[in-house]
Amino acid sequence: LVPKYFGLLIDSVVASDSGRLSDYTLELVTILVGGAGLTLLRAFIFNSAGERVVARLRADLFAAILSQEVSFFDQEKSGELISRLTSDCTKLQDAATSNVSALLRSVMMALLSVVLMAATQWQLTLVCLAVVPPMALAGVLYGRTIRKISERYQAAVSRASDVSAESLGALKTVRAFGAEWLHVGEYRAAV
């Protein structure tokens, strides 16, 4: 609608029709203010819902971790568990709030755009529909690559947290044996 009203504004300026110019300007401002209000409402609803879901998920995950057998804590590092509790839940929060909201908005905009393009110029619509799927495939492949990099990064942060927690937790022992350089080397290798 916004491009249409900009076109109408330009047409009324070219035609020197000040009555229509003010009408179109008022309608355009109403559309923009209404859109901004709806965007604010959408963001508030999704963020509120996402915050509640993630808070519940964090509490459930923490309860599940604490209910594990003691042998579980011998196998798993506390730094990794803490990292999972914080970082992974934050990633889920992003997915539950902004990503879902953006997905729904993008799907609706794409569908409306295709309908309006088809009504305006069907040949151009066919060209666009031939170009978009390969671009979407490239986006999916790029997303998978980024996900793999993110998983490796998360594992490295977890290893570094483990090394630093163990070294700082036993600092007197580390200093007694003069092994600071050894622990610094382990930390650098983990990062």
C-alpha cells in the first residue's frame, strides 16, 4: 500500500491537485502510524510469550540437571552444563520470539506481494517466482553452515569455561606446582 500511495502522491503533485495531495498524505500517514502500532503490538506479544516459555524451560532444565545421578556429574563438566543452561536457552528465546515473529511477517508479506504483483503484472511475477526459489535454497545452505559454526563455537566456549573453572577452583594447587603456564596453554587451546 505504501508504494501505491507514494505513486498517488506524486501523481497529485504533477497534476497540481492540492485537495487530493492532502487526502493522500493523510491516508499514507494513517497507514504508516497504524503499521507502526501493529508492529509494536506484535513485538510485545511475541516477546512476552517467548520470555514466559523460556523462563519455564530454564526452570525445567535446571530441575532436570539437578535430578541426575551423581555419576552424571562425573561425566559432564559443570562449565558445559552452565553454558547449556544459559546460552542454549537464550538461543531458544531468540527462536521463540523474534525469529517466529519475523517468519510469520515475512510469509504474509511474501504472499501479499505475489498477489499484488500478479494483479499488476503477471509476467514479472513469473520471473520473480523463477528467481526466488534458488535464492531461498542458497539462504538455507548458508543457514546450515552458520549453525555448524555456531555449534563448534559453543563447544569451544564450554571447553574454555571448564578449563578456567577447574584452574581457578584449584588455584592454590596450580600455584603450588607452578603449573600456571600449563593451564594458560590449555585455556588458549580451548579458545
